[in-house]
Amino acid sequence: MEFVNWVSLILIIYVLGRNPMVSLSSFSSDGQSQITSKFLNFAKKTEVFDWMVGIRRKIHENPEMGYEEFDTSKLIRAELDKLGIPYKYPLAITGVTGFVGTGKPPFVAIRADMDALSMQEMVEWEHKSKVTGKMHACGHDAHVAMLLGAAKILKEHEKELQGTVVLLFQPAEEGGGGAKKMLDAGALENVNAIFGLHVDPKLPIGEVASRSGPMLAGSGFFDAVISGKGGHAALPQHSIDPILAASNVIVSLQHLVSREADPLDSQVVTVAKFQGGGAFNVIPDSVTIGGTFRAFSKESFVQLRQRIEQVITGQAMVQRCKASVSFFENEKPFFPPTVNHEELHDYFKRVAGEILGSHKVKEMQPLMGSEDFAFYQEAIPGYFFFLGMENKTLGKPESIHSPYFQINEAALPYGAALHASLAASYLSEFQPEVFLSKGELHDEL
């Protein structure tokens, strides 16, 4: 009988050891539920809310592009110092990772991106961007403020944490692949799961939306120079017209989705740049085109990349031109699809439902947008969701990446509380699974 018991124990440990994300127990602890409610109430305190608003506005006034977020990073470190939160800096040039909790396993991460966009802000208000041609038009200023708000909440309740929360402040989400560089720098070492969010101006405030599985598409960029032979527009027979070749290329690229892709496998190819010529009566020597391509599976993405290159070079050749194609693998790495972990989806719905009410946790359809948060999800279980911040007083909401985009700052407490609750509750609920699944743990940060 004793032998049977030992065999049973070994089998249990073996099964748990094969899967660090074993079936989750029901999250029904009254104590933990009270903590999540307490977090939102704390975030809504006037002094905490005003503090987050102040941070967000400082960052908004001083936007910085990817890998140039030195002042933003300095502000973050100053606030972490005031909170008494230790951190590591630099990672990926300007990145910061802070640590709240016991300093020991389990570890869970929550992430915010810091970079702005290259566009001129068109909204006239007291805290308009002070930097010409740069603007926080995607809400990353609010993301940073909410993660710092979560840091403040977690530090206030640090004795209740049953592990360590890693605060990830990441550079260069807008095409620069900052998440990949943070990974390469070891930002997620020993971390068991990661959560991230993005503001949504069309979703009512106090609501969240997400889904299990593929949520956002993988994406890449391409640029092509199509070269011919310039000459006088009145004598086209003496020239090789790259504009005609580029036009045929663009039309043919549209056939990749309409005639080669499975209609049930969503894909996009968009040519968004066409540059060539400078006079009405001169055929130019070359034309440059560029754009983006997206797909929800890696297989479709790789196939699309291959066919884009073939179509551009082939169609240029038909028109007697030459073409060189670049996919910016180093400057703008391909983003994988954003795929939410199935068990974390159930967990998210429960925790968010306790904070906001289950009727305010919405299921969404996949979007063709992309997020470099996907790099984290390739490394460890991860979950990404959208946070509502609709402002009905402004009329029709402007989309992200618009020069008229505005943040509804009333959403800040919800984001901070959700970040803090997802992390703190994860440490409590997942602790037994994490310890059983790890053969060896590093106790130090």
C-alpha cells in the first residue's frame, strides 16, 4: 500500500511538472475579492487620481520616439524612487523593470509601452505636445501612468502579495520591436505570466474587451525601389517607365489576398507609400513604394512575405524594370500574432468581472492591428486586453493614430486597478502550480 501511495505521488508531480499552467482552481476567495475592490477604490482616491493625471500630462507634453524615451524613463524612475520600489535600468536602451513584493517566486509581469508617434498634434489644449511633429496619439502616456498607478497600489498593499510583481516599462512598441529587445535583455527571467492593456476610445468607460486565442494579427513592413530609365514624357519610347511598373505592382499585390488567400484566413496587404517623379513632363528614373502586410497565422504570414517579393520583382521585370525589396527585419522586426492564453482568458474574465461587473467584460472579434506584446506571449503565457475610455462629451471618438486623438483620463483608475488586481490575484491563485511545476527556482531578483 505504501508503494502504491509513492507511485501515485510521483505520477502527480510528473503531470504537474509537464505543465506549469495546470487546470486552475476556482477564484472564489472572499478575501481576494475584497482586495480587488479595495484596489479600485484606492485608485479612485482624489490624490491618487490627480497624481496619475499629472504624470500622464507631463509625458504627453514631452513625447519621445522609440528608443529615445530618455526623459520618460527618467520620470518613471523618479516616481519609483519616491514609492520605494527597486528597479533595473537600462534594458533595451530606455526600458525599466520595477519589482514589488517578496522578491521571490512566483513572478508575474504587467507591462506599459512608452513611445510616441511621428505626427503633429491637432488638439488645442493646455497640455498639448511641446515637441513639433511628435505626439502621444496611441495612449502610451496613459499606459505609463496606469502602470505607475498599479505600482502605487501594489506598494501600498505589498505585505499582502504572495510573490513578486515585475513592472515592465517598455520602449519602441510602434514598429521598433521594443518587446523583443526587452526579452533579449532578460526582462522576463523567472516570470510565469504577463498582462498588458491598451486604451480603446470606442469602448464605454468601465468596460473591457478581449478574447481567447488569436486577437491581433502578425504584421510586417516592406519597401521597394523600382528602377527604370528616365526621360522626356513626350518620348516614352526612349524611357523605361517605373511609374507604370509600380502601378502594375500595386494592382497585382491586391490579388494576393483576393485570389491566393483562403477567404476564411484573414490577411491584408496595403500599399501606403508611393513616391516618384517631381515634374509633369519628366519620366523619373525610379519609384519607391511601401506598405504593410498582416495575417493571423505564421504560415500565412511567411507565405505572404514570399509572394510580395515575387510579385514586386516579377511585375517590374515584365515592364523592363528592376526592383529591390526590403522588409526591414532589423529596424522593424516582424510582429507575431497576438495570441491570448486560453486559461488566462478565463482567469481575466473572473478578476475583471469582480472589479467591473461581469456584464462589463466583453468578448471581441479579432482585429487586423498588431502589438509587439506578442513577443512576450511567444516566450511565456500572456494576456492582452482593451480598456474602455469613451468620452461621449467629445462626440464621435477619434481613432488611435489620429492627430485628434484624446485620452479620457477618467479611465486611469480602472487601468491601474485592473493591472494591480490581475497581478496580485495571480500570485495568490497560481502559487501552488508555479512551485510544483518548477524543478529549480532562483530566489533572487
